[in-house]
Amino acid sequence: MIFYFSGTGNSKWIANTVSTYQQERLISIAGEMTDPANSFHYTLQNNEKIGFVFPVYSWAPPAIVLDFIRKIRLENYHGQYMFFICSCGDEAGLTLPIIQKEAELKGLKWNAGFSVIMPNNYVSLPGFDTDPKDLEKKKLEECIPVLQRINKLIAECSPDTFECKKGSWAYLKSRIINPLFNKYQVTARPFFATDACISCGLCEKICPMRNVSVDIKPVWGDNCTSCLACYHICPNHAVQYGKATKNKHQYFNPNV
């Protein structure tokens, strides 16, 4: 059983790849969180692995992933192999201890955790943009053998295997900047569509939280994770996030 969250496709591609290799069922965290009838109860088989795949947001797991872990109840859990894979543009910060704590509070234990370097997609603050195309291509090529190796370790149920690139100034980034990010940047309020909008509806279709509706132009609700899928999918670059995204670039994983 593999739970995943993804905005612009990096984590979805990883989740699909791991699900196929491990022959485990795949469940969308966003789909579960937006289903009003969901009980968050999941029954495990005796030999079933438990996986979580998600992007790193501001050097920590996205708030929606942590909230999901707090809600779930795993029936028939008796120490089955549990792992996570996080995609990040450069560094994962303190993602490992943060998600370890959430699991411990639920009586769960991680057996393995990995970070995978993928193309950057964060554009909502000054100084941040997508990777240049040559670097984007390089990251997409280099992540393939990395994921193949991770899949082999998971298939072997490698114990206590944690390979997360913490990076520099991890405490500052994950414990101070990340809470500020969650408080001030995880919001749809700055989103708007310019007159270049052609009402194609792609932003509505791609939003994992079902938070965008299109009549003539898109309208954003209050259930935003700042995944930026609506910005990156727009064919006319009409979706903007305040002034922060002006003249910036777009990225969507080409494999999903």
C-alpha cells in the first residue's frame, strides 16, 4: 500500500514507478483527504509494505501529508515494512525527524526513508524559479538509477536504511522558515488569471485538492496546498501568483 501526494508530477512518477516494481496498490492522499465519506481506515495484508511518497515543501513534508498521517488508522498493523520517499529540488532539510515523530505518535515505525533529487518547481517567492532546461534534463536522467537502487532496497526490506539529503542550515530552514511558509505561503489568495486565460479548464482538472473551478476564468477556494500545479499546467501562462511569478518559468514532470 503506497500513499502519495503530488502537484506537478515528480512524486506521482516516483509513486507509480515504486508501485509497479513493488506490486503494491497506490492511493492518492489528496483524493482521500477530499473525500467527505473517507474513514481513513486501511486494512493491511500480513506481507504488505507501507509506503509514502511526497514532495518536500520548504524543507519539510507538506502539511497535508502530516495531517493525513495523523488521521489514518492502519488495521492489522504489526510492524510491516514501512518506508517513505521524498522528492526535492536540492535538500530535504529535517524531513526525516519530522516525519519520524508523526509516525511514532501513531505507534508506527519507519524502516527506511529516501530523498530523490528532482527538478525544481517552486516559483512563489522572489529568487526562486524552475531549473534551467539542461539541469532539469540532467536531474530527470540521474534520478532513474537512484530510484532503481531504492526499489531494490525496499524489495529486500533493507532495515534501518535512511538516505535523506539534509543539506546546510537544516534547523533554520525546517524549524523556522518552514512554519512561516505554512502560515503565510500555503494559501490560494494571491492566485489570479490574466486576460491570456482561454478557459481551457486544465487548472481545474489538475488541482489535486479540487480547489479550482473555471467558469470564464478560474476561481480558487480555501483548500490550497500551494502545490502550484495550476500555475505550471497553464498552456498560456495565464495563471499567476501575485507578482512573484511574473516572467518565471513552468515545469511539469514529462512522464505523467
